[in-house]
Amino acid sequence: MPVIRHAESRRTETPNAVMTTLASPAQGGASQVVWRVDMTAGQAGPVHAIDAEQVWTVLGGEATVELGDDSVTVGTGDTIVIPADVTRRITSGTPDGLTAIVVAPAGMRAYGTTAPVDPHCALPDAGKLVPAWVV
């Protein structure tokens, strides 16, 4: 039975948030990836799409989630299911920012962003990007 201790979690700092990997194929051999997102107030991720469904549960603060042409605000205790292949952007609320737990299938990849990508944060894979926190 794999147990991933807090000290074994991985932190990836992006320009917009800190992603802390809690379980992944490389951490516990998981077939799902679980990570924590911490965004300071007013931060916004890049517009992009993911080739797999993601489930976000807000632990603290709030965020505006833009999905395609729709937008919704989520707050502490809310869960949002973000479908695969839909353009999205997440902006943390003020003044508390956002803390969330995210679950997605291992192997998920991002695409469609025009923002520059730091190789520390994601690796190219067949025209898409594998975020460092899902490995």
C-alpha cells in the first residue's frame, strides 16, 4: 500500500501558482494525479485546454473559471468538473486567492496556450505539454 508522506510531495512554481503534487505515477504509482493549487489574489493562469477531464475542489478562497464562452465563480467547498478539450482560464479571487485540490487522469496534457512555457513547468509531448506536476 503506497503512502506518500508530506515530505515527499513535489512543488512546482509557475508564474501564476504553486502546484504541489500529492500523488502521481512517479509518486505512489497512481493512475490518477492529485495536486494542490495555491494562487495568490488576482493571479490568472494562461488560456489553454487539457485533453482530459479535471475535477477541482476549492479548499479556500475563490476563483473565476472561464470555460469556452461561459464563466462561473467558485468558492470554498465548491467542486467544478472541467471537461476535456474545452478552453479554460482560472483567475484567483481577491483578497484570499485560491487553494484547491485537483484530480485528473495520469498522462493528461495541455495545449492551445500562446503563453511562453518554462521547461521547468512543462515538457513538450507530440504537440502538447505535460505539466511537471502530473508526472
